[in-house]
Amino acid sequence: SKELGIDLIYDGPTDGSPEKAAGMIEKWTLQGVDVIAVSPNDPNVLAPAMKKAREKGVHVITWDADGLPGTREFFVNQATAKDIGYALVDTMAKDIAGTSAPEGAQGDVAIITASLTAANQNEWMKYMNERLKDYPQLKLVETKPSNEDQKVAFQTAQDLMKAYPNLKGIWGISSVSFPAAADAVKQANKSGQVQVT
């Protein structure tokens, strides 16, 4: 922002609440900001605030996760949902198989996502499920939300390891679920036995 000569407000709800995020969009609209860039964790909840901002002349863009049609001008994404979903599965298969061929990866795997309404992660998971068909010996046993809470993600990872003795991998597909799952695996002395991607 300094290089571009703009004032940047970088903020968001600490608990992942889409209602709080919508409130922030409304506040910034009233303050008359020029642009709002948002990664909607629940596009349905954020849509009214995003539409009102656009009606008031604020440029609204999305990044990482897209909004509903008509709520933004354009979307910036790091890769396609298909590329992300396939890469997550391929990486896990390689991690589990070790030196053997990835297609030979076998065992139970689970996903810890941010929330069940996270549009970007739901789209990734759609393609993860599609790609898992290429790895018939990997069985997706559960998909659990962490509600954007690292403690919940940690407990969820612990619960998954207890519930599934053949658990070989956990995908932590949010910024809090990945480090929490890795920490849970480490504390359970299962490093190398349960992979975290």
C-alpha cells in the first residue's frame, strides 16, 4: 500500500463470523472507502452488505473465495478449485505412500475445513472427492468444520485419530486447521504415521 500510495485497512473478524464480516463491510461503506476486497466465508450472509456497497459506488472485489453473482466486480484466485483439490489429494497420496508409487497409497483420510459454508473450500472438496476416485485405497472417513477456531481444529484432529485407528492423513484446508492438525499429530506421537497436508 505504501508503494502504491494508498491507505489500507486490513481487518476481519477474529472468530470467522460472517455476520461480523458483513458488519465490517457496512461500516467501511458508510466511511466511504473506495474499494473493499473480501474473501467471503459465507457468500449468502455477506451478499446484502456487498451489494449495498456496490450501490453506494464502492468497488467490491473478492479474492480466495468468491461471492454470489452480482456482489463483486471481479474475483482474484490463486489457482482453479480443480487444481487445488487435485493437488491436495495428489500430495497426500505421495506423503502416505512415501517411496512407493502414490497410486498405492492406502488408509483412512479426513478433512478439517474452516466451516461447512466456506464456499472456496467446499469447491476444493468437490474436486478432492473427484480426485480420490483415482486412489481407491484411500477412504475419506469424515469432513469436519473447525469454525475458524484453532482449539476446535486441534480437538477435531485428536478425535479423528482416536475414532479411526487406520487414519493415515488429515487435510487441514484452512489457515487454522492445518497448524492445529499438525500440532495434534505431533502431540499424539504420530508424526510419520498420520500425514498432514
